[in-house]
Amino acid sequence: MRRILIADDEHNIRHILDFSLHVEGFDVISAQDGEEALALAASEAPDLVIMDVMMPGCGGVEA
């Protein structure tokens, strides 16, 4: 199964993307910020990362 990592500081955005991608058969993991996304990317090796550019702390550009 293909794994997608979603990183966004907005809970609602993460929830909508998680639901939509899960319905299409993807395994979805999510992070609240860039630092958490980097850690999950290293440990989970997702096939695709969808990341918000502007997040508090470490955003998508920095990550």
C-alpha cells in the first residue's frame, strides 16, 4: 500500500486530506509541523509528502 505523509498545522486540513486519501486506498500518516514531519519521514519512509509551506516553527520550506 502506498504511504502518504501529510504535514499541516491546521487540524481540519489534515483531517480532510487524511479521509480523502484513505478512501482512495492510501495509508496516511500526519504531522502537525515540519519537525514532526521530518521525524516521521525518516522513520516511516513515505512514498509522497504533502506539506504546508507556512507552519509555526519549521515550515515546509525549511523542512
